[in-house]
Amino acid sequence: GQSLEQPSEVTAVEGAIVQINCTYQTSGFYGLSWYQQHDGGAPTFLSYNALDGLEETGRFSSFLSRSDSYGYLLLQELQMKDSASYFCAVSPGYSSASKIIFGSGTRLSIRP
Amino acid sequence: DVKVTQSSRYLVKRTGEKVFLECVQDMDHENMFWYRQDPGLGLRLIYFSYDVKMKEKGDIPEGYSVSREKKERFSLILESASTNQTSMYLCASSNREGAYEQYFGPGTRLTVT
């Protein structure tokens, strides 16, 4: 079957760095995306990796290793507003018509 | 800014009722999606559409149908609501492939009693 695995909860301290991992098992692979969702809110797109390596967007970076079927989201200089759930998502196919699989989400709690 | 709107934030229906959830996007996106979100299960794809009048089943289409008569509007239909369809329903749209840069609506929390 197809699956994504990510930790259910992570706790970190304000100002620190945290890494949220995502491993996937899919029949194909087109790209790995990350979304953030605050309680009561809608998911918002953070980043996308189609090729191996690191993509940086401000305090957030995302990494992909296709050979290891693994990626992570790195959050630096953590702020209280970063407390949210983070989802990785994989597109197994190679077109817009392919199904999309989301992980079950990682709840990030930030302590002062 | 892309805007995706859903017809209701909260909805309470009775078992056996027919339920319509509407989603409208204002950015001329080709692709639209319906997900349900349940605690511990993440987002699960119900149906998606990559063009007007086109639809594809996602991972959990049973008990649902969809309609896309206009590019900006994608409707989710529960033919006969059941209690196990109590959930948060999220609509999304995108002009990108797969899971890349989807824009989500605020969600509809549906309770079936």
C-alpha cells in the first residue's frame, strides 16, 4: 500500500530549531509538499520539493532525498505562532490527475 | 490573493438526508479537490476534478459524489448521510500538479445525527 509516516507530536522551545521528518512508501513519486494548519484554520502551503536537496524559504526549509524516500521540514528561530500541525503530502503520479496522499500530521508545540 | 470559499462553516444533518457542500474558487484554477479531515488520520482525498465535467475518485469515494458544471465551482454530495460521515470537509484548488501549492477553503464541519 501507499503510506506516509511522520511523528504525531513534537515539542520545542521558542527560538530553537526543530525538524519534522516524513518518510513515504508510494508506487510513484512526483513531489513532496508541506502544509501548516493552525487550530480551527485551513491548511496553508509551505514548500515543495521535486528534486533532492534543500529548499529554503525564510525561516522554513524543506529537504528531500528520493533515494531514501525521506524528507523533512526544518523550522528555525521558532516563534510561538509556529505552534500548529504540519502535514507532508506526496503526489505519487506524474500529472494533475494523480491521487494525493497526506500524512496524518505532526502537532508542533512551542514552549516559551 | 486566491480565495476558496465553502458554503457553510457548520452543518447539522440527519441520517439519510441528502447533503450538498459547495466550494467556489476565484482564481480560474483547473484543479479542485475535496478532502475530509479526521483526528489522527490527516487529510484523505475523496474526489478531485482537473477540468469542468471531469472527476476522479480519490481514496475514499464511497458514499460521496461530486459535480463540476463550472470551472469555479465544485460540489460534494452525500447521497444519504450517515453518522460515519461526520467530519471536517475541506475543499482545495490548484493550478499545479499533484499536492503542489493547493489553496484550501475554511472547511465545513458536518455533523450527522
